[in-house]
Amino acid sequence: MHQAVIAATGLYTPPHSLSNAELVQTFNAYVERFNAANAEAIAAGEVAALTPSSVEFIEKASGIKSRFVMNKSGLVDPEVMRPDLPERPNEEISILAEMAVEAARQAIERWGKDVSQIGAVICAASNMQRAYPAMAIEVQQALGIEGFAFDMNVACSSATFGIKTAADFVASGSARAVLMVNPEICSGHLNFRDRDSHFIFGDVATAVIVEREEDAEGGWEILGTRLKTQFSNNIRNNFGFLNRAAPEGIGATDKLFVQEGRKVFREVVPMVAEMIVQHAGDLGLDPTSLKRLWLHQANINMNEMIGKRVLGREPAPGENVIILDEYANTSSAGSIIAFHKANEDFQPGDTGLICSFGAGYSAGTVFVRKR
């Protein structure tokens, strides 16, 4: 068995930043038109009036201030309110694969080695743009990597599930190094006409290279990984190929992202905090001594509560990394963005935690130590 190491990470940030103020302006223009067009039905109690959004509401509910998106024009148009991403010919690289390749190239450059040493590619993400061929195989081809590749989807926990899978491949000898990518166009599955969720998501892509310890120069020793799933309908997206078999359902709101936010908060926070503490104990680690938490970036209130329960106190500035104010919720990529952007001050022997959680419910913990 071989010890696995996180050797390098990469980040692709889309070109367009979209502020809360811009989202609110678009949403409220839609609300004003909807309420005016349905004034009589609203007065008769037949239709519920829509409530405007506000910057203050968004920041209090989520901690989000802006997000990056692959297309902005469609999202700020009250007549459209979805990304405008034209379909590409099959001969061109698909947009999610292109994002993943950009993140992967950055990781490979930071790694400083040739792609011939990579034996597998995993595309772990929430939002695959097609059923097949696998996005991972397209990324593999674009980068000139031999070996094998496949897609996996565990919603917002996809990256930690992907890291564990990569570490297992390395440990077993299936590959000396594995590239794991997380391309997410979350704006594509978000209902921008829903006040409770129109602000949640952003687009991004991240990449992680996992390799054998004996091959690594520096990097992060993976001390332990743990995965957990527990079925829940409280976060759901019913979009899929079987929708065409039930055409009356096409266009229904549950074909986009829907959640029972309060239930998710009450059920996920204790589940994740307990999982972290138990896993740390099993590894002989004191969770209160972790130098940094790189948590899934879903909601600042969830992250602050989990951080407080794990550390046994209010986290000091920088201990519990928050990037969702700038990136919003980027599903599988959130914890990897946090790790990528906030680890350069670590010294050999310092320990930290990469953790994700989300729909499923699903959760993953990856404890790491700087080499």
C-alpha cells in the first residue's frame, strides 16, 4: 500500500462577476412585472404576489456578496434570467471540460511534472452537462493523459469523494498519480425567479492532483478520509433524461435546484460537526488544534456553526476559511477553492481539514498534514 499525498491544486475563475445588487435589480424587475400582470388574480386571492429581494436579505441569509459566472448577460435580463450558453458542436471541447482543463493546467504547472505520470482522471461534480461520453474522458484527451477516466456525482460532496477515490487508487497501485477535477456551472441549474435561492450559486472549476508520497516533493499527506451518506429530499434537482418520458412535468420548478433550507441547516450542521470530531478522534487528532478548516462554501451561518462546534470556540480570523462572499456556493468546488487560496502559510507538521457536505445528504472529510 502507498501513502497518498495532495501534490497540487488549480483554480479556474470565470470572467464575469455578478454582484448582489445586479441580481436584486433583475429579480425585482421580474417581480414588478409579474405582480402587475397578475394584479386581478392577486387581489382575488387566486395568485400569491411575489416579494422583492434585497441586498440586505441576501447577505444576512447567506453571507454571499457576489459570484462568478460563465455568462452574465442572460442573468441580468429580466426576460431571460438564465445563462446564455450556446450549444457547441460535438467536434469542439464542451464548456465544462474546457473549464476543467484550465483548472487542471494550473494544477499541473504548480505540480511541475509531466502528465505522463498521471494514470487516471476523475471528474467529480454536481452538474454534468451530458450523460455520456464522460466529461473526465474528454478532459483526459484534451490534456494528453493515458490510463482511464470516469465521472462521479455526489452533489456538493463530490470533491471529497473524488479525493478519497484518488487516494485509494494511489494506495492500491492502480495509478501513481490521479487528476481530480470539479467543473461547476451552477448557474445553469438555479431558478433565478425564486427569491429564496436566486442568489446562492456561482460558476467555477477546481483541480487536485493526488500522488504517491515517495514521488511527491512537498505537498500534503492525506492522514485520513471518511465518507457518509444519508438519504434526504430536502435538497433536490429532478432534471434528467427521463423528463422527456413525462412531458407534462417539463418546466416544473423541481427540474431546477430546490431545497428546504431550514431543515437542511438543522439536520446537516450537527451531522457534519459530529462526523468531523469522531473522525479526528479516530485518527488521534485533537480537532480543537486544527490550524485551518476548509469547509464546503454553502452558507456562512452553517460554516460558522460547524467551525464553532469543531474547534470548541469561536474560530479566530483565518481559521475557518470563507470564500463564498466572493464566489458564492460553487457546489463541489467550494472547499477546494478555500484550500487552494488559503494554505501557503502552513509549516511542515501543521494539520487542517477539507470537508464538504450537501445533497444526499452526503459528507466527506479529508484530514491533511503539511509535509
